[in-house]
Amino acid sequence: MWKIVVPIFATIFAAGQCGLLGGWQNVDIQNEDFLNALNYALAQHNKGNQADIFVHKVVQIVSAQVQVVAGANYKIVVKLGRTNCQKGEADTGCTVYIDPAKAQIYQCTFTVWSCPWLNDIQVTEKKCLKP
């Protein structure tokens, strides 16, 4: 019986914490879980972006949504820009260039799946429109 009851309570708890199961809802961009997902997506993007030696940072959060699944999916649309810091350097106040030609601002959509109780997070989809 406990094998049935515990998952039901876990589902009710997750739905109560994050909203309705299955539907996309706007999420507070100050929410800690959202910020963790955003920071993870950005770190993975910078790590995988071998064509550029500079670190990119968020210039603007265009939209942020959450979908409750077995964990949470975050759909994050951001504008990113090139900073004055190279990859591998210590982040000592890296800022996005003011000059648009150097900043090369572009938009990315990340879908990040997060399951904190399993200590697991993954970027499941990434689409970027280069400048």
C-alpha cells in the first residue's frame, strides 16, 4: 500500500509547490530553482560554444516558464551578449560589451529539466539565433 500512497503524496506536494501538472506557467525569475536552471543552461552554453573564446552573459530574460513533470521543465528565452572575459579566466566582474558590434547580442531558448531530489539537471533543448 505504501508503494501507492507515497507517489500520490509526492505528486500532490509537487503540484502544490509548482502548479498544475503538465501545463506551462510563468515562473518568477527570482525563484531559486529557476535561477539554478538558468545558470546551469548558461554554463553549458558557454562550455559548448567552442567558436567563441569569450564568456557570454544574460542581457535580458525575455520569458520564463515552468512545467511540472517528474521534476520540472523550465523554458527560458534569454538574450545573451559577449563579455570582456575569456573562458578559463576568473569571473572578476565580467560585463557585456557596450558596443553592439562587440557584444554580438543574440537570443537563445533553453529547455532545462531539473529534479532536485535526485540531484539531476539537464539541458534537454537549446536553440540560439546568432546575430
